[in-house]
Amino acid sequence: MRLITLGSIVKTPSGRIGVVIKWHVWSDFDVYDRVSIAFSKKRSDGVVLRPELLEVLEWANEKNPSKQYLNSRVEELCKK
């Protein structure tokens, strides 16, 4: 499994593609780390999942010409 960092573009188990915007560390009630994933700029359009359930999209995270659009998207979503 590839290390998931802030700004990584991931695919959820349901098939949606989003951007990792926040890490949540475990608490007394939950022993698993979680990550927040945003699908759009809407505050309610996101999900919190365990990292092992996510698939990092290598093609979206590698350097290529089409990543300029994705970089701007990541910056927009991470500015929340």
C-alpha cells in the first residue's frame, strides 16, 4: 500500500474519486486512523474513511501534463 499524504488523489470503495484533505488520529473511542476525503468544494460532499480502504490513483499523483488541472483542484479543496 502506498503512503497516503495530504493532497493524494484516491478512489473510495464505492468508486468515487476525491482528494485527501485531513488526517484524523485515533482517540479513546476509535483505535483506527481515518482520513477526510473531499469530492467537491461543498462542505457536505465528503467522507471520512480508514486509509486501508482507499486506493491511491498513481496516474493522478505522478507528474504528467494533465496534472495541472488536478493540482489546482487539490489546492482549492485543501483551502477549506
